Amino acid sequence: MDSNFINASEKKLFKISNNQKTAILASRIEIENGNFHKNEDVISEMREWLKNKKM
């Protein structure tokens, strides 16, 4: 991989709104408190739900 690309990517900045900042902070708190589901669990639950829907 081209190291110039990596260096350029690292310097890119994004502007976010106050609402976005608040949402990010709230999400971080939820994660710290364990209020999340693992991706694998969500996919497994979704597949089970879809399997039952077909019946």
C-alpha cells in the first residue's frame, strides 16, 4: 500500500454538527455501560426471525 495515501488519509478532517457530537457522546456512554449487541448476535437473531417468518 502506498504510504503517501495513508499519510493523506490520516490528515483528512471532518466537520460534524453539535447534534452529531451529542449523539456520538451518548453512543459512547451506552457502549461503556454495555448497552449494545455483538454484530454476530444480531445477524443470528435476524436469520432465526427470517426462518420463522417463512413458515
